Amino acid sequence: MENVFCYYRKSINFGNSWTPVERIIHQDKVLFDYCSANNLNVTKRFSDLGYLGSPFQRLELLQIRKIIEKPKNKADVLLFYSIGGLRTEMKSNAKLLLEVVDILGKVHFYREGLRLDSKRFELYMNGAGKSEIEIQGQALTPPTDKREA
């Protein structure tokens, strides 16, 4: 069983009428159900709710880095709902996010069904396209959530 940190982003678009809080709640439900069904242990949940934007560092990413610096608190995977918009949204926090993923070793994106090791994730964050990353062994099942459009 892998230990997972879930990271919820308020910018994920589920429709114009969804508030940021509703977006976070929906991601929590979907990812928690996914983890339960796939023998993944959610050890901690993080969100960017309340994050004001650049140039500020995201406190949740700083907290993740602080937690994983202690070997007893190690998670195996950082799980996001979607990779969509991550490069632009995390631009001012890219170095910190890359440090976190490098320590954990891998990052998963539920909606796209992507599993990236830290090297492939770094390529993506630096502008590489999907074909350049050569994603192999996609471990996640694409979503069946009909509420997303």
C-alpha cells in the first residue's frame, strides 16, 4: 500500500457556478474514493484555498517539504486531481514543487491518468510536451465522474 499526499487546487474548473470551496470538496471526495478503491493510504490532505497568487510561496508546499524531511513521515506519491494549468499556476512555486516531487519520487494526476517520476515531472514543468516526456506505464485509471465537463 502506497502512502499518498493529496493536493487540491481551487483553480480546477468544474463549471462557472462552482465556488472554490466546492471545487476543493469535490476533489477531496473523488480522490479519497479513488484512493480507497485502489489501496492507497491518504496520509495527509493539502489545498491552495486561501492562496493569493504570486509572488508568494504556497504555505502548503512548504508544509509538505517540512513533513517529508523527516523519514518517518515519508509519503510515496503526491496526488493531484489534474495536471491542467499546473505549469502556469505554479510558476512562482515551481522550484519548491519540484523539490517536493524529487523527495517523494513520483506525482500522479487523476483526471489524465498520468504517473510521472520526478525527472519526467521536471521535464513537464520546464515546458516539455507529453510526447517528449514519453510517459510509460500510466498507473491511474481515467475518471468516470460525470459531473465534470
